[in-house]
Amino acid sequence: MAKKGRITVELRSTVSKHWYTTTKNPKTMTTKMKIKKFDPIARVHALYEEGKVRK
């Protein structure tokens, strides 16, 4: 059986406390993920940075 390649990461907003969860392949994307997405709390497009998944 093949190894599971994708890991779950949490994208946290730099503007508010909002967050998204997504998956990424750590072999092809070795750096921390940074992406602009819509923040519904602040109602603007904000920078989201990768963080650990809270359980």
C-alpha cells in the first residue's frame, strides 16, 4: 500500500481570527503556504499563512 502523501494544514488570516483548512503535498511544496483569500470577518481579501491544524 502506498504512503499517504498529502497533509492537512490550516491557513490563518493575518487580519482576523478566521481560518481555512486545506491539504498540500509536502514533497512538491516545501515552503510554508501563503495565499490571498477572502476573509469574511474583515470583509477584505487578506493574506493567509500556513499553521498547524488545531484539534
